[in-house]
Amino acid sequence: MDVRAESQRSFIAGLLLVAPLAVTLFVGSLALRYLAGVLDPVVQAGRLAQYTGNSRLLAQTLAALLLATAVVGLGYVAQRQVGQRLFGGFDRLVRFVPLVSAVYSSVRQVGAALENRSSRYESVVLVEYPRLGVYSLGFVTGDAPADASTVADEPVYNVFIPNSPNPTGGELVLVPESHVHETDLSVRRGLRLIVTTGIADTQDELAAFREDA
């Protein structure tokens, strides 16, 4: 037995096992540090530490609960007629500030799209991209502009084709309905395929095959 080769294989296997956990802990640590930086001003402004026996962690937890309660309260008011008038006036006021207006409007549009999205806009599809005969995974994000449907003489969809393994970047293509091929993939599985470049899905299929065998 080649001890060196076996050691290398064992090291790689151990690294593949430990690396996801290490990255998760690292990202979690960064998220907690950022969250603490957001909550500390609330703790100090409300002098919450005096209510928690000077425990910083309990004070931050109390601050998080207060912020969550405030957000729920704002959401409740926003759904009422008075809240709609109040926040509508605030929206119109913000739009007069050039730079702030651009950022605020973009975030509001994304939020509204997430709130009103339908299951059809979460589907995973196949489209022939970047050339005929080559299929790419894409996500239907909405209906294309009416001009595109007029040119294609049929309904056209906005399809986002993410990069692999980094799905935060990609291409937006306008695809006629007849060229959009539906799949049975869930959005979660589609993203996993893209992030892992297909490796995770292949491993799952191999595991299922071994269990059947």
C-alpha cells in the first residue's frame, strides 16, 4: 500500500469534511459581529444593559426583540389605510432627493417584487444559451417588456442565467415562451447545482443508486 497516496487521499477527504463547517463558522462569526455592531447603538441609546444585569448578550437580545417588534408594528400600520397614506407621503418626499431616491426606489421595487411574486416566477427552466444545442439553467423572473413580445409574436419571459459557481452574477436574457423548457427542479436544487457545479447533485444520485443496490 502506498502510504503517501493514502495519506493524500485521507487529507483531501478530511479537508472536504472540515472545510464547509469552517466556512460556515467563519461566515456565522462575521454575521454575529455585524449584528452586534447594529444592536450596540440601540443598547446604548435605550440603556438596556441596566435591565439585564449589565449582561451585554442579554441586552443585545432584548434590543433585537425590540427592533423585531418595531418592524412588526410598522408592517401592521403600513397595511392600514392611515399607514398607506403616511408611508405614501414619505415615499414621495424621498423621491425628491436625487441619490437617495435611486437607492430607495430600487430597494422598494425589489421588496414589492418579493412580496407579490408568484410561483411561476420562481420556476427553474432550461434555455438554449449561449448557443443552440447547449442548454443552461435559468430562473424565470417575470414577463418581458411588451415590445419584446410584439417582436417575437408570442409571450416572452425574463430569464436570469446565473454564473457557476457564483450565482450572484449572470445574464438576463429575454426568451420566447416556445423556447423556455420547464423542469421539475426546485429553486433550491437548481441553485445547489449551480453553486456546486453539479457535483452535489451527482453525489446525491450516486448515494441513491447505492441504496437501491
